[in-house]
Amino acid sequence: MPPSTLPRHPHPLVLAVRLVMLALVGALVLLATGRAGQLWWVALLAAAALPAVLALGHPVLPRLSRAAEVVIVGLAASHLGSLVDSSGLAASAVLVYLAVPAAASTLQRRYNEGLLLLGGGVAVALVAAVFTEAGGGGREIAHLGYLAACLQWGVLIALGIFVTASVQQRTYGRGEDRPQPYAEATRLLTQLRGVARQLPGATLDPGGISEHLLEELRTVARADRAAVLSASGGGRLVVLAQTGVERVDWETTLDADSAIADAWASQQPQTAPRSQARSHPGGEVSALVVPLVAGVRTVGLVTLEADQAHAYPPPVVAQVTELTSPAALRLEAALLFDEVRSLATNEERQRLAREIHDGVAQELVMVGYGIDNALATLPEGAEQTAEELQTLRGEVTRVITELRLSLFELRSEVDRHGGLAAAIAEYARTVGASGGLRVHLSLDESTARLPAATEAELLRIAQEAVTNARKHAGATNLWVTCAIDPPYAQIEVSDDGHGIADQRPDGRYGLAIMAERAERIRGRLEIRPRRPSGTTVAVVVGTSPRRDTVRGSDTAGRRGDTRG
């Protein structure tokens, strides 16, 4: 580093510590020798310490300065020890200063350098003592007291270096090159991207992995009903996939008295002579619940049921466990990928909402205020200009309303306790009220929950359908129907407008986005005309096991009917 870039003033703490230590060494030298002339060693130490104090940022000078201090301490200890009979006391007077260069290196996390400086200082003191003894004219200085002083201060300072290093490693981690959180996250996400590109098919889809696992299990064990469940918020489980012709309301709470809860807690397969559903018609039943364990973490459960007694003997349990073991890691990777993608998506939606609110929305409000001021200051006789400004003011108000609805859509999320149907209903009521639509709601939702990623995509599809009906259909009524029985779900949004054929191009772009969202969660999107007028948008996830369709029986499909 050039001299011009060196600090103009010494660091106050470093300067204070060195001044205190130099004063202490001077006092000890006077006490041990009684000769003021020996203080020149203290002046020499001060001169050697200047580069370490004034050039803190230089890559070489501070190290050379600390090395010079160590050599001077060793020579001074040897010389002062030769002046008096009690050489141990005189040597200790300057050996205490070895703590300064060693501590300076340690505080910069150069632990090896600190130990090297300490060892070098003791070695210089001992070697210099030998030469002083050989040419000192009969004075014996390398006796036990001198050696004891060197070893004493060497051990004490080494212990200080060890304690300081231990504290620093606990506080900052090991070494200066410890990855920071964002750097570590970048490294892991980069690895995930590379691995995901090499995986065959849709192997990062939890639903697809679960369905494939159930198909494999049917080859080794009888299963009239089967499901794969995974953890969700609130201490509950969600159904990722299931097979069977009957509707099954699986026990999804982890504090219930069930084989499902026992398998989750024990991480061991559990068999039971009763169904794991909340309601079952009765009869002989055998149930097998196998935990999906990745490492030490339970990521899901496989539940099999057969309508016969003793359907799962130990050999069958062993075969099922053998198939589920490798599937656990695949499912965990898929769930983690879903979680990361959901976090990134939600963060981006919130960021866009903030940008719109703080940017375009505020500017449009100021434009509206400007139009109002212009209207207030128009001269008499400018009726045509006033009419044009009022039309422009109305258009600005309409755009601001659209932006506010967009902000509401961006910030809308499925509450972990309220559920998907409640989120869709709230959005439909809010948007319907702003557009003058009469909203008819039919909600039929199980207590079980869909996976968070599936709920989020279904909410966005419903939002787009409701928005299209308000903006493009010219409707007066809006019907929203939700039937949710995990892993099955069906959402329908119908209006009595002029139909989809006359919608604007941006409305058709919204339809394409809905189709992409449905494909992402392996759902089916259907857009059809409604009789006598209007459009129906329906999305279905999973297969409905022997139940009334949403558009079928009024007894089940309209029990939750509310009007807004």
C-alpha cells in the first residue's frame, strides 16, 4: 500500500494499549535494575511499534513491526538478565511485552502468526542468553530463574492466545472465509438448479411422486384405500395423493389416538385393526401406516387400508417399507423445492405490490389532484374543456380502482387457518362489490387441507376468473362454487355476461395463464359457455371418489350457499 493511503492518525484503542504496556515495561525495568539508562530498550520498542500502529491497513509493515518487537524483547530480556543476580525478575520486566504483538495478531484472527511470534520471542531470549553467557566474562545468567521466567510468560501468553481464538471462533465461526447467509443460499440454489435439470420427468412434483409411490405399493400389498400424507401448518397433515373408489376423510391431526399419529411420532410402521378415517361404515378392516423418513426427519406417511382382517403381516410390511424408503428422499426434495418456489413467488408478489403502491398508484393520485385543480380554476364559458377534464378524471379514477384491486390480488394469500374457500370467498365479495356484481357463494370444504402450493395456484386461478368476469363479461351476477375434499378440489366461477367470444385480448391472455397454473398442479381447466348466457370457468384437481359433482345434487352442493 502506498504511503499516501496510510491512516493519518493511529487507532485510539491500539495506541492506548501500547502506551500502557510500554509504561508498564519501563516501570518494571526501573524496579528490577534500578538504572534509568536501561530505559533505552523501552524507547527502542516504541520505535519498532510505530509501523504496527500507523500502518494498520498495510499488508506487510504491521507484520514486520511485530516481528521487530519480538526480537527486541528477546534481546532486552537477555541483556537485562545479565545485569543483576536475580535474572528472572529482570527478564520478566520485558518478557511481559510479548503479549502485545501476539495479541495484535490473534485479534486479527492470525492465530498461527501469534503463536509463531510468541515462540520466536522466547527462542531469541534463550539464544541471546547463551551467547551472553559465553562472552560475558564470567557472569552466569542462564540459570534456573531466567529459564523459569521465559517459560512462565510463554505459557501464560500462549494460554491467552488459545482462549481468544476459542471465543472468536464461537462468535464469528471458523476462519475469515466462512460463507455468509446469502452467499450460502446462492450456492445451494445453484446446486438445486443444476440437479433439477438432470432429474427425469416431473420428479420435483410432490403429487406425482406420491401417486407413483401408491401405484408401486399396489403391486406388493392389497389396498382398497390408500393415501400419501405430508406435514402442513398448524400440526396437521395434508393429502398429497390417494386411491380408492370411496370418499375417505382421513385423520389428519397429529394429536389424535390413531396409527397415523403413532407412526409420525415413532417413525416406525404401525398396523391397526381399524380404519384411519374419521368415519367408516364398519366391517373388518386392516390398516398399515408407514412413515416416510429422510435422515432423521419424518416428511410424510403412507396409509394403506384393506377390507379384510390381518391383511398386512410382517413380510408385507417389510416389502412396503423397502419401497417407501427411497421415496422419502424424493418426496422431501420435492416438498423443499415447492417451499422455496412458494417463498420466492410470495416475496415477488409483495415486492410488486409495494412498487405499484409507492410508484404508479401515487403518481396517478397526483394526476387526479391536478385535474381537480384544473377544473376548479377554469374560467367561465369553458364548458367543453370542463367536460373533457371530467371525462379524463373519471378515467383516472377507474385506473386507480383497477390498481387497488390489483394490489389486493397481489397481497391475497390463503390463510393457514381460514382455508382456500374462505380466501376465494373474500376475494369474490371484494371484487364483486367494486364491480356492482351480485355474488353467489357455494362452499363445501373438508377439514383436511390441500398442499400449500396447490391452494395458492387454485386461489390465483379463481382470482383471474373473477377478475375476467368483472372486467370483460358485462355481467350482473357471479356464481362461485368451491368443493374441496383433499386431494380432490373443484372450483367453478360462472357469470351471466355476454360470453367469452367477445372478450378483449387481455382477457384471453388471462385464460392462458390460468391454463398454465392448472397444468402446474396437474389439474384440469375447463372453459365453457353458460346457459342462457355467460361463461363458466372450472378447475379440477384430483379425482372425485364417488361423490356428487359440484353442479349436481343441491343437497350437498348448496349447503354453504351465501349471497353477497
